[in-house]
Amino acid sequence: MSVDERAPAVLTTATAPAAPVLVPWRRSPARTVVVLAPVLLTVALGLWGIRRRNTMWGDESVTYQLARRDLGQIWDTGQHADLVHVLHYALTHVLFEVFGAGLLTLRLPSVLAMAAAAAGVALLGLRLAGPRAGLLAGLVFPLLPQVQKYAQEGRSYAMVCALVTWATYALVVNVPRRGRWRWAGYGATMLLACLLHEFAVLALAAHGVTLLVSRVPRPVLTAWAAAAAGVVAGLLPLALRSAGQSQQLSWIDGPVRVQHFLVAAVVGVACALVLPGGRRPVRLAAVAVPTLVLPGLLLLVASLVRPVFVDRYVLYCDIGLALLLGALLDHAHRSRRASRATWAVTVAVLAALVPPSLALRTPESRSDDVTAVGAAVREAGRPGDGLLFLAGRHRLLTAADPADTRALTDLALARDAVSSDTLAGVELPAAEIADRMRDFDRIVVVRAADADASVDAREEAKRDTLRRHFHEEGSTALKGARVIVHVRN
């Protein structure tokens, strides 16, 4: 017996279009399968290779370091940098206190958050297009490469994705209703997502478009607008304060990994054009297409003024893609002509996903590897050698494990990161850095890929002193950085 045959439809339309009849499906065994199967698949994929050979990349290293500070220090650091991530650092700090600071504690919350997102996607598909579409959407979601990647990262993106998913579900559920507390729950979920990452606010625009194209009654639209206004008001203090730290986005010189978004948008819109219309109060395409397209599109438009587009900032767009692909598979299953061809294509796509899935669980899948950098510094350095970072902000590349640099003298450092409530510490003036460098016969240099882009006086002094008084003895090339041993001429 198929899933469709065992479970009644989620919604049926009455003769009067304004009053949809809810069919009691909550206790149906099909609902359990629809939710449980995607959750189990997501957890299984999330646990597979979660340690990435016991390595960590730069952004995760920041989370790891900040979360080990006390809550007061996390807040004080946020006044100088990374205020947008302070809530996530605080949550991770609590987990470290309870379970210990380690890779599993760092990454497991993302696995569980993505599993919650998969459950929400499945329920959205069930409510909007039926049990089989919900099940397929929920299973497609954890297979998406971006979802697999960020389900295994100690950052906030998986949590944001889960919260936006459930806020979207609350939106759909609330369409026939105007209850104040129901919309308060929607607003609270969206606000928490925005406090974890500000660009979650772009999902509000997608939700507004969903309601407009669905032609919901004006009282429902008013109730949503009030909840959305509350979200914006709650986010505004953080947004205004963090605007002063916008220099942290200076590394973005153009859209980062925009290809994924563009391909996903084209595929999703193509699916929407193939799918038949429906008589439900809110159609699946009316939810999925704005969620998939609008947040990323708005971020690209903003990038015309200042580059801010990074694919992970709008990771939750994949919610829309999974819904559309799940609905398309369901539609193909119902069509006898297309069924065999569709399932053949599905098998081919699943086979094609194996190589990237394997690659995502290796250290090479990230833009750098701080574990490898630290190991290279420890191997190249001798007790008493000098240590130099080009540029100074990349001191974070070796800060995860202090044992890697303990035998060396950081020649530019005036105050360490913890005592100065900063991410990478405070450096000495340029002239003092140059003087200290000339006192050493051997310096281990950690040179990041973008080191030459800095025009800071300190960085100029470092480069000039190395060029005048030292020569390279050897180097180790790593992803995102080089570790170079410089010896006095």
C-alpha cells in the first residue's frame, strides 16, 4: 500500500473557498514516516565523517576559541568584532561547559538543527502537496550538497536554516487563522533566526510575497505584518550596532559561490513551471519559489553597492529547492509516462552526488585547514624562533591549539586575543615590530593567501623587513596559507 493510500490528504477544499477543512491526519502512521525518515537520513549523513580527520577550518576555529571564553568575555569581544555571531558563541559556550570542548560538541548541534530542518521541510511538503511529496522533499533536503556541508560545521547556519523552516511552517499553518499567539510564535521563531544571523531577515520578504500571491484575507496579512514588524524592531538594535563592524566583510570582493544559488534557482523555477496548480489556500510553489529565489536575489542586489553575497548566508533557500524537487518527484510518480524516466534520472543524480558527498568530509573541502597550519608551524619552528603572521588577523589560524606556537615568540603581538577582547589580539606599532624582527635570526612566517592585499603600515613593515634582512630557507604550502621559514641574511 503506498503512502498516499494509507494517509488522507492534509487539506481538502470546501465548496466555499475561504474555509478549508482540516482532515485529522496527525495520528496517521504516514505522518510518522514522513517526518522520521528524513530526520534519520539527515542524522546519518551528518554523523558520517563528522570529524573530517580531526581537522578544523578558520571560521570554526573562531567559534571554538570564542566559545571557550566566559560569557562576559564573549559579550565584550562582540563589542569589537563578530557581534552578529555572539548569540551562537554563547550557546556553544554553554554546550562546551556541559559536554566539554571538542569537535563533536562543536558540530553536533548543526547536525541536530539540520535534522529539525528536514522534519520541517517534510511537514511543509505534506501540508502543501500531500504525504508522498512531503516524504520526498524531506529526503531530498539532506542530500543537497550545501545542506550536507553545513550540517557538519560549528557555525550558526544550520540553526538559522532550521528556524526559518519552522517559521515558514508556522506561516502556512497560520494562513486560515488570525490568532494573536499563533503569529507571536511565528515572530519569535523568525526573530531568533535573525539574532543568530542577520540575513535571515530576508526570509520575511519571501514570506510576504507568499501571502500576497496566495491572496490571503486582509486580516491574515495584517497579522503577519505586525509579527514581521516585531521581528524587524527586535533585530534593529543588533543591526545598527553591528553595522560599525562591517569591515569584517572586506574579504568579500564579489559574490562567493554564487553558482550554487543560480543553478538552484533555475532548477527550482523549472520545477515550479512543470508542477500543476492546486486548490489549496497556499500552493507549494507560492511558498517554495519565493523562499528559494528572493533572499539570494536581494543579497545579490545589495552586492551592487557593497559585496555581501556568500552562499551560506542564505542557506535556508535550499528549503524551497527541496520542496520543489519533492513535489516534482511526486508529480512524476503519478504520471505513468514520465515515471520510469524520472526515476532513472533520480538514480543517476544520486550516483552523481556520491563523489561530492565524499569530498565534503575531507579537510580539502574547506577554504583552509587551521589544524594543518598549526602542525606545520610546530614542525618548522625551533624553540626561541620568532613567529610572524601576514596579515595579523590570520593569527586565528594557529590559535585553536596554543601548543603549536608555545615555543615561539610572536614578534608583533602586544596583547593577546583574550586579554584584549578581540579575535586576533592587538599588535605593536609598525616600527616596534620591525625592531623586534631584527633581533631574531630565524622567523617562522604564516602567510595567508590574501596577505599582499593588506596596505596596513604594520603589514608593510613586516614585508619590508623580511625583504631587506631575511631570505627564505624553506616553506610548506597549505590550503589557504603558507608556512615559511625566514633566516637572517
